[in-house]
Amino acid sequence: MNTKVTYTIIRFPGLNFKVRDSVKMRGYFGNLFRDHSELLHNHFQDGNLRYKYPLVQYKVIDNMPHLVSLNEGASILRDLFLRIKKIQIDSNIYEIESKNLRTNYINIGATDDLFTYKFVTNWMALNTANFEKYKLLEHHTLRMEFMKSILTGNILSLFKFLDHFENEKVLVKPMVRATHANFKDQKMIVFSGQFTTNVILPPLVGLGKAVSRGFGTIISTAGSDVFDN
């Protein structure tokens, strides 16, 4: 049985940002509205990290800034929408001339259909432990099986934090390739590509590590726009 989640997205047409600016957006909004909610910066008031899936995420998709949120995060973005007047990236201040907000209820969970999603930002799949395991797998087929298990875990972890407990088997076929990205001044192995699965996932949410920094963002290859209708 599927679970209905609240989904809110804000985007800013007319602004031209770089993908790496997503983490700077997180810092800006997290500081600007620090007292409003810990969900905006994923830290508790004492400074400790909130070790849960980020319900507010900052993205730059096709050079356009996006704020994507789920459940409690969705209501927070709705409350703050009118208060967002500008965005500061480093020493540059960008006045907001246009912004769009859309709220939907989206079903998540397994179905009888198959869906293909592509990573529109690099997927950071590997932690220290599974990176060592990945390096030992020399054959492509074995590596794809390994990535399949990680991706399945990412999906189930997302479901858990959205209070959806899946009774059906989650089917995943990854079609990804390794590449590199800079993360905290270090070169990391990340993955681009797409995957096919039997589950419905919200558009533009992140999977894997460093989701709050914009990594692992997915969208359906069916081409539906979250601003349709």
C-alpha cells in the first residue's frame, strides 16, 4: 500500500547558479531562518548534526535554484515563501524578481509498473566501508550488483524517514557509471546515469550521501514537470 507525502517545491526562474552553489544556498537559508526550524539546516540548536534524512533540500537544476521539501519540511517552505526576498552566494546578493511555489500530495511505494529515474546531479553512493568493497570488484557485472544493493538501501532508507514501510519487494536495475567530484576539498568517486525500479519516488529528491548538499537528485525520464497543471 502506498503512502501519501506532502511535497513542496520553490524555484527561482531568472537566477543563473552553478551546481556547487547548492551548498551555499543551504548555508544562506539555514542561517537566515536559523531560529525558524532545524530542518532548514539539519542541525540541532546545540550545533550537533541531525542524523536523519533532510526534509528540506537545496538544488541547482539546469542552473536554476530549487528548494525541495517533504512532509514537515513542506509546511516550513510554504510558511517562508513570502519572506524569501533575496539569496546571497559568497559576496553576491541576488534580488528575487520571480519565484514559483507548488505543493502536491505524492504517493510513494511499490507498484506493478516500472519507472526509470535519472540522476540530474551526481549520486554519492559510497561511504568509506563500501568504497573498499567496491574497489575489490573488478568485473562490471559484480559492481552493478553491488550498486544495486546500495541503491535499494537508499530507497528503503528514504521510505523509512517518510514513515512508509514497504511490504513488497523493491526491484532496482542501476545503469550508472563512475566519475569524480570534489567534496569538501577532496576528490570523491560519484556516479551518473539512471535506474529502473518498481517504486514511485518524489521528483527532485536526493538519494545516497550528501543529499542536503544537492547530490543524488533524481527525476523521472518520463519527462513530467513538477510545475505542470
